[in-house]
Amino acid sequence: MRTRDYSLKLNVLADRAAEKVGGSGGGHAAAAKIPKGTFRKFLDELNRQMR
């Protein structure tokens, strides 16, 4: 994921969103591993956190 808003820490947001759907994430690359079938819920949670 990329953003031009440098105040957002995408690695932290990805980790939190992944945990909400039963996955894990984070790291320098802002990656997430989520269970199959939870992608939409993951995106919704990620968008909620960025507001």
C-alpha cells in the first residue's frame, strides 16, 4: 500500500486491520496475511482507521 500522507503509518494500520479479521500483518512493507473470505472486511476496517 502507498500513501502520500506521511502521518499515516500503513504498517501499523495493516496490522490492526488484519488482527480484526483474524489475520496478522505489519512489518516495514505494510503487508497483511488474512483468512480467505475476509478481504472486504479487511478493507472496510483499513478505511475506517484512515478516517
